[in-house]
Amino acid sequence: MSNDRKHLWKDIGLISQGTKILWIVGGDFNFILSTEERLDYRGNGTEMVPFQTCVCECGLEDVKYNGSYFTWNNKQEGKARVCAKLDRVLANNAWLDTFPTAEVSFLAEGMFDHSPGLLSIYPNMHDNQKPFRYFNYWSSLKDFTGIVQNGWSENVEGYPMYLFVKKLRLLKQGLRRLHEQEKGDLGIQDSEAYKALLDIHVALREKPGNGELITQETQARNKFAEIHMKYPIFLRQKAKVKWLAFGDDNSKKFHASMKQRRMQNTIYSVRNSNGDWVTEQSEVIRAFLDFYDNLLGSKMSSRTRGQYSSRGFAGKILKEINAISITLTPKMVCLVSVSDYSPIACCNVVYKVATKLFVLAFEVFFLALYPPIRVDLFKEGK
């Protein structure tokens, strides 16, 4: 590695030392951070270590990017062609927290060998209504059982399917209110309970035999343990991070993972079916709707909607039972057009329960018709 790069890593490290200001650095670093960032990589990875160490020690992360993944190539042909991600924009956590909607677009290189990077900061997007989601920590709250009992014992009249849907809706309303009350306070309660426990420990150093302080220590420890059990459970589920040990309560890592997921899951810009780059939220939504409308077609003209009421239904499944959520998953790291996303239909819990009941019923039917050897193959999924 050249001395110029050593000086650059050192200078970047000096900037990060002892400062919490917002700062961002970008350009041609002439090094990659992982083997995937160079096409047909054949090295042993040692040349990446100084750059990786610099980025890690300075607390820098890639700003969300799209466009060209490999930002440099040597303009050669055939096997002599070399492509790598040498250009990037890095920022510290303070900058990313202040500008969460920032995105870098690496454009076509044209006559150059490097792709120019365009940094854009988009206005905050309006959050649409999200599907109901159950959080595991709810079951540990003292009001949880009462909310479930009240919601399910509500007096509702109508057809059994309507009763089921209506009571589920009432139950969701109660659980949403409970979540709004608890989620904002969990982090604060966790910090305050831990501080109270530490204050008592400091007091016990001066009066180790004080019975009142010992009692307060026990109470504070139990309170902190109760609150701290809920908080990591909530963070784990939000961040979707799996850990080897359940006791690993590195909340800083959870928050970083949640922020990274939120940043990557938001689509600020995309290329529509006409090849135009759109950045307005309404235009981005329209680009996806138009793409799948052309791909899958519009509504069937002959399809009729069932008539529902609290007293019965016309042989159709209620939309609350039949509803699904569409999730867009990226096909690649660097996304450009609508076709770079794969739609996945996520069925609700009712679907899952119905499927399980169907499998159990079908297994009984299968056992009655086929000999044991066929049943064993069925159970093993063959």
C-alpha cells in the first residue's frame, strides 16, 4: 500500500478522534471493503485490512446507494476486464441520524473509468398505515391478559366469520394502544432503572451494612431485571437480528441494525418502465403500480364482490381473512429499476392457522387411504 493511502487512513482517523460532529467523506478510496466488491477477486484479503480498520475505528458507514455497484473498471476487454467498487460515500452515525433520507446514486461513467456519485437528500416520506404486528414482549406486560379477555369477550352479533373478524379488530385496537404506551417508555425506563440501581450501589459502598439500602438494592435490581427483560425482546424483533445467546443485550447493536434496516427498506428513487428516473414519492409508487399492472394485468371485469353484513355473507371470504401484504425484496445489492425488486405475498396469521388445520385433517384422511410406507414418506415431506 502506498504512503499516500496510509496518510489518508491516518488523517481520517484524526478527524474522528474526540469529535461528535456531523461529517461525511467520499470519493475514490482505491480499496475495497470486501471480496464481493471486486469482480473475480483472487487476493487473500490482507490489502483490505487497513481500510477496514480505518472505517471501523472511525465509526463510518456507507450512505445508502443505488445505480452502478462496480464504480470503476479498467476499460479492457475479455478476461483483462477488471471491475471494482472503489468509490463510496461514508458518514458517521451523527450525520446518518441527521440525514436519514440521504442516498447516493452512482451514475454511468461515460468516457471516464469511474462512476460519478450524486448525493441527494430527500424529504421525509409520509408513513402509510402498516399492517398489525404482534410483539413478543406484550405477553410480559401486566395489562396484556386483561386486554385480550376484554377484546374477546366483547358482545358482537352476526355470522361466525364476522364475529371472529370483529373481535380481532377490537383486540388489535387495544393492543395498539398498549404498544403506543409502552414502546416510547421502554428505553427511558430501562436507563432510569439501571441508573437507580447504580446509585444504590454507590451508597452501599459507604454504608455496606445498611439494611434499608440493602432492601432498596433488592427492589431496584428486581425492577431493572423486569424492565430489561422486555427491552431486548422488543429490539430483537424490530431489528430481526438472531444471536447465539439470548443474554446478549447489546442494545447499541440492535439500534444500529434497526436504523440500517429502516434505511435500506425505504425506496427514495427508482427507474420506471419508461426508463425515467423518478424521485417524488407519488411517482415512485406509481412506477411500481404501473409495472405490475402491465405484468399481471388489471382487475378481471367478470369478478364480483361478495355482499357481507353482520348477519351473514354471500359465500365469499371476508376481505380481512383474505387479505395479504406485498413485500418487495431486493434481487441485488445495488438497485436501479422496479424489476430489481421481487414481490412476496405475506399471508396473515389466519391463513397460517387454516393451513395447519388443513394439513392435520388431510393427514388423517391420508392415513385411512394409504399403507404405512406411503404415510412415512408423506410425514418426511417426500
